[in-house]
Amino acid sequence: MLEVGTKAPDFTLPDQNGDIHTLEEYRGKKVILYFYPKDNTAGCTKQACGFAERYPQFLEKGAVVLGVSKDSVKSHKNFETKYTLPFTLLSDPDRQAIEAYDVWKEKKNYGKVSMGIVRTTYLIDENGIIVKAMDKVKAADNPQQMLEEL
């Protein structure tokens, strides 16, 4: 996991509509950058819907929410449509941001070891500096925790 106080790595990734985003374009805003394993799974859906429910409050506090997974642009579009998600989902099949933010790790699930995304959330300030880093977050609690951090 990246250290609090360090500069957040920039990235160039497509969103659920195929538009390209970089971290640099959000300079001047607080960014909640959350990494999640997979669209349409129970935990990831809880987390995304939690951010969606609170999205107006995040905007009031001058923050944007960006979700990142390895899923395709098409998968993200379906996920956004199904749950009416009001924020940006970034597709990172080549793991550009996933590896830059050190969230691609060995995971154990029912005794089976595999590589995957460890659910992690970063709060990045208006100058691109990481001010909060949380790994192994609980999907259902994370949106409220991040709102409280702002």
C-alpha cells in the first residue's frame, strides 16, 4: 500500500463510456480512489451502492469518487446502468493503476491462493497527495468511513 504523504501516481484509464481519465484532471478536488475486485459481486455492489447513496454529500464536500477494477469498459457500463451509479468507474485490464497503487496482491480464499485486487481506498487531496490509505476495507462500511474522513 502506498504511504500517506506521498504523491499519488497519475494514470490514464477509460471510464464506463470509453472516455479517458487521468488523475491530473482532478487537481483542485479531493479524490476518493477505490479499488475493488469485480463488478456485480455482492461486496463490490454494496460498496458501489454505498458511494452512490452518499454521492451528493461527497460532491458537497468537494470530492469526486472513482472506482477502479480490472473489468472491461462494457462490464463497467452494465454495472453503472444496473445500479444507477452516478460516479466514474475506471477500467484497468492491464493493471496500470492497480499495480501503481500496490493493490495487486496474493489473496487466500477458502484455502486457495491467487493474485487479485485487495479492496483498498485512497483519499487524495487537491494537490495530488495521499492523505488517507485504507486496505482490506469492509465494503459496506467504506463509503461512510470516507465521508467522515472528508
